Amino acid sequence: MRRFVSAAAAASIFVILAGLLAGCSGSEKKAVPKLPKRICWNAFASSDVSPILPAGDKAAVYHRPFVLVEDLDSVTCSLEIDGASKFLATATLRGFEDQIDWTSMDKAKPQPINVGKKGIVWDIGAAAYLTCEPSGGPNSPGKYIDLRITAGSAPDKAKLPSILPALLRQFVTFAQRELKCGASNGN
């Protein structure tokens, strides 16, 4: 008795076998996918971010324009590798300084760093904030920018404490320039 396999089934079997053989060949080690020269609103040099990215086949960067217009407005840039987010940069506009709340990072035992008005770094991320315009009182909001970077998929997490502060400095400088915040207000 003869058995026939459909063309689609044969193609699926071929793809599976090719993947298995490629995985066993040990020929070429995967690397971080090719990135544009600058990423996330042009705030970061890809060469500075790539050491904390995992290997993969395809990278994509997603974000909306870097514009913050009203209290609690937020923008996020997500760098995805093979469809999963591996690097996030987020900026949120706050009306009052006491709205900046990093208590969710307390379990990670963040360490203070000299970035922005106040900065911290923890095992997989970093945060800082800057003042664009101070609040004029309890009924007069100002402009405080809360900046955060997360890189939880770094292949060598031991590198993060030395790399994240420099990336956060780039982010603060970029936000000051884009939002026209004086450097004296946030550094």
C-alpha cells in the first residue's frame, strides 16, 4: 500500500528537518541582528545598546513620535528581536515631582546614580527624572519627565550596571533637547 504526502506536508517536514540540521551543524553562531545606526527617536547609538541585546534573526523598533503634551502622557520605544521586546525606553510627563514613583523597583534594591535630577539603576533597568518646568504650587502643575530603560533579556546581566547609566545619560540629554528643558533643571 502506497502512502502519499501532500506538498504542504512535505514542505513542513523539510522546514523542520532543515531547522534541526542547522541547529546541529554548529556552523555559525547567532549574533544581535543588524540595527539602524541610531534607535528610539535617535536617542541611542545602536552600538551602545547592542552589547546588552540577545542574539536573534530579526530586529524591529517601534515607537510613536517623542511628544509629551499633557500630564501622564507617555511614549515608549520597544526594540524587538524575533518578535519579543528586548529593550524598552519610556518617557512620561508628570505634573508634580511627587508623582514620580519608583517604589515598584524597591524589591530589586536599586542603587542611586548621578543621572538627571535623581537616578537609579537596578538589576535589569535604570530610571531618572528631570525638571522641565517646576510646579508653581499645589494647583499649578509643572513638567517633570520620568525616564526609564529596561533590558531584562540581556545575555550577560552583569554588564547592565555599567552600561545602563551611560544609556540613561543619553536619554536625559535627548529628552532635554527634544522637550526644550534646560540642562540646569535636570542634571
